[in-house]
Amino acid sequence: MLSRCASAFRSDIVRRGLHTSVAARAKVVAVLYDDPVAGFPPKYARDDIPYISGYPDGQTAPTPVSKPDFQPGALLGSVSGELGLRKFLEDRGHEFVVTSSKDGPDSELEKHLHDAEVVISQPFWPAYMTAERIAKSPKLKMCLTAGIGSDHVDLAAACDRKITVAEVTFCNSISVSEHVVMQILALVRNYIPSYEIIMKGGWNIADCVSRSYDVEGMHVGTVASGRIGLAVLRRLKPFDVHLHYTDRHRLPEAVEKELNLTYHADVASMVKVCDVVTINCPLHPGTEHMFNEELVYSMKRGAYIVNTARGKICDRDVIAKALSDGQLAGYAGDVWFPQPPPQDHPWRSMPNHGMTPHISGTSLSAQFRYVEGVREILECHFDGKPIRDEYTIARDGSLAGTGALSYDSGNTTGGSDEAAKFKK
């Protein structure tokens, strides 16, 4: 009877998007997106994924000491996937709480902040760690991103508390760059409306091609040429386009010559000459609302923007207006602000867009790499070993490692409370 009761209780908390374990040495709270509507686990389309041991810049893929107890290619980023961490953490005597309930004062996340040592989040379903939440977390030692991007953490508040902020750099950069190229082609070739015509039983070719162009010969520029931006440039070169970039760290001359790149000292000078602009920079106070009315309306009429960086880099209302009046021919990406966006968010209904949920970096292939990286970082944290510099955003009260190179200190979480308006 007791066994049946315990089983029923656990089934109930799983349905509510909350998995927890018994009290232990340290509490780790993971905020993950919901399971598939049709249930977990899904029926997989493939039996395996390619093994990636390293990245183009020489960085190795994650190298945790412990071995995974899951099949690479499994759905790990949702609540029931638990990032594959439960056995790893519970075998070490830690408490592990997993939930999708993250927004608002009555969320499950809020209930566990008072004694959480580590909060794990994903960029796709971010747990916004504001100054107010950090103040409610007296035992918090680390905010860990399962993926890339730590803008959902108030970095100024984290530094004031000397909280470590870490992420799994490069784990899904190539995944995102593939998404960028896909969406550039989808916009320029008018793929989505053409697909919808077929789905509705139609065959009007004129309607399909009235907004369809070739990418060949276009001028394409990236805002930032880091791991994602450079990967985008390399993947676009075979399309015989003119490639442009701007970044506060200029690429080596050999790379510029290899890809025939045109460098621009600032964003404003680059966007004026580009037919397509792809945004690949981090969100920090220096890039928040970078694409404002002045910048967007300085672009060529009929230009396209693909933003897989962060939604808040673009002014939400300016983008919707520019699509409506024809200044922009199209806008695509997978990043919004806040996430999830309320149902009345204007980007859901604006014309000529190709937006998706935030999925570019959480393919099943990418999930395996960022889960391995999370485990490596947790091993270092609990064993008192240094975390790789490339995984470090903030340490000992200041930006460090990748954070010192890529971020400005400050806070970009303002307005994130609107995520609570989203209705499942």
C-alpha cells in the first residue's frame, strides 16, 4: 500500500512538471521545458547521432569524468529528460529538483530558491535570475546555463554576491549557425508561404514567387563573428554571396582573405550595404535594443534580418512596424523577449516572418553535448576543481573567461516578468 501511495505521489509531481529527490548535501534546481504534448519519451526518427569530439577552433567537446547513463540522441532537455543528471547527482548525495514552472511568485522555482546551491537553466526556457531572485537565494553558489548565453542572469547582482556563472561554450554553436542559414534561405526564397499554399491544397505559382529571390550575389553581414557568426560566414561562402562582418574583435587577416570578408568598424556602416543581416552577438547592456528605429530604417528597403542571438537586441515594436510598412522584407529567428512570449506578442502575428520557438541550439544532437558540459561543470564545482575558462562567465565577483571577452557588466533581465503572462 505504501509503495502504491509513493508511486502515485511521484506520478502526480511528474504530471505537474516537477521532479524532486530526498533531502541531501546540496540542492540543485533545474528549470527545463515541458515534455512533448504526445508524451515522453517521443518516438525517435533516428537511432544514433554523429559523435563530435571537438570544434573548429581546437576546443574539445565536453569531457566529464563520469559516464552517461542515457543514449546519445535522447530527448534530455525536457522535464522528464532531466538533463540525464538524476543518477549522477543522487549517487553523490545531492538533492535534485526538476521543474518547468519558472515564472511568477508562485512558481516552483521560487519555492526552492531559499536553499538552492545551483540553479540550472536553458536559454530556450530561461529561469530569469533577477537581482530580486538572487537576493532570495542565500545559499546560491552557481547559475549554470545548459547551452550558451547567460543574459537571463543579472550579472551585476551575481558578481556582487560572487556567484559563479557558467555556460557550455561552443556546445551548440554549429547547431545555431545551421538554423541561421536555413532561415535566410526560407525568407529570401519565400519558402514558408509556398509550403502553406501546398498544405491548403493550392498551386498558385505566381503567389509563391512574387516574393522569392536568389541569395546568390546578395550582400550578407553578421553582427559579431565569434563562434556562431564565423560558422555562418563559412557556411554562406559557397552560395557566392558578398560577406560582411562587424565585431569588436577583428578576425585574423588570413581568415578575412580566405572568406573574402569586408570588415566594418561598426554596425551602422554595415547594415546600410547589406541585403541580409544576421545577428550573432551576446545580449548585454551594450547590445540591448541595438536594432532600434534609427538603425532599422537606415537599412536598405527590403532587407532581411535573421536573429538567433537574443530577442531583446531588437526593438520589438520597431521590427513589427518595419515588416508592416515594407522597410523589411522579412524577419526570422528563434529568440524572443521574454521567453516564452505572451500570446499577444506582436511577433506572433506580424507579416512576412519566419519565427520559431527557441529551438536552434537544442536539437537532439546539441542536447547530448550541452548535457555532457553541464556534468563536467558540476563535477568541477562539487570536487573543488577549476571550471574551464571557456565555460566561465563570472567568477569571484567579476566577469571572467568567456564572460570577460563577450559580455559587458550589467543587467538585461528587466521586463522578464512578462513571461508569466504566457498561458500553456
